[in-house]
Amino acid sequence: MANELEIELDNDLEVEEPKKYKVFLLNDDYSTMDFVIDVLTKVFRKNVDQATKIMLNIHNKGKEVCGIYTHEIAATKVAQVKTLAREKGFPLKAIMEEE
């Protein structure tokens, strides 16, 4: 005789997706294009072609979305950009905005 476990599910329970946040890199007059591409490949896992396109959009438009993440991951990406930029002496800045 197997014991059967019955679980009553609350059909009214709604599970919401976590809020998503866009992470942008902002243009500045000092960070090199190579450094921005390096950040995009290392932090945002873009390939070189994707990174080059995004870098050019940042340069021409002032900012560009690099990825969309949950709050914790987006905040981590922003912090990683800040750390890498400071280590290399660049003022490159990342921000996050709710999607």
C-alpha cells in the first residue's frame, strides 16, 4: 500500500514574472572603443560583431541597451562595468532602467 499525498492547489494564485531591467552603457569622450568592446564581450557576453554594433550605437546615440535582466543580475552588471572601468582608468558608466 503506497501512501498517496494529496496537495490542494490554490487556483487563484498568480505567479508573476520578476521585473526586468535594461542595462545601458553611456557614451563618454574618454573610454576607448576597444575598451567598450572588451566590456561588452566580458560582462555582457556579446560576440565581437554584436559588441562592435552596440559600441557604435553608444558612440552615435549616447547610450545603448546591452542586455535585459532581473534586478539582481542587472545591478551586478552595472557594478562589474564600474569596477572594470575604474581599474583601467576610464569613466565608462552603466545604468539600469526598469523595462
